[in-house]
Amino acid sequence: MRQPLINRIMNTFRQIFTALSNVVGSYFDSDMDAMRPKVKEIYSNPKDREEFQKALDNLRQQEMSGSKKPKVTFKLSNDEEITLTT
């Protein structure tokens, strides 16, 4: 009588573990991209990446200096203007 009860308990724990594993696995799925497509596009071009980094540095400096609404606009190599704010 004890063995079937232990088996049911172990089976329940296995099911819970499997369900939790699936949830955590899907949450941290390596296929999920952290970068937005536009940022990927910017980083794929060395000149754009450099301009983006400068803009980020400028935005950080504005924040550190106490600016209430930091804002930086920069231009990509395709003449598209991008504005960064916080």
C-alpha cells in the first residue's frame, strides 16, 4: 500500500518539475532576441555603430549633469535621423 502512494507522490513531483522546467525554459529561450531589429541594423554598420555609441555617451552625460529631459539626435549613414531619450 505504501509503494503506490510513494509512486503517485513521485509522479506528481515529476509532473510539477517538468511543467516548471518548460515554463523557465520558454522564458529564457535562446531564440528570444534581446536587441530590437533597429539596434541590430545600427550595429551591423561600423559607422552607424560609432555614431550610436557617441549618442548614448552624450545621453548619459546629459543624465549625469542633471538634465530633466535628456535627448540626442544622430544621423545614420542612410541619412535616417534617430532621436534617443530617457
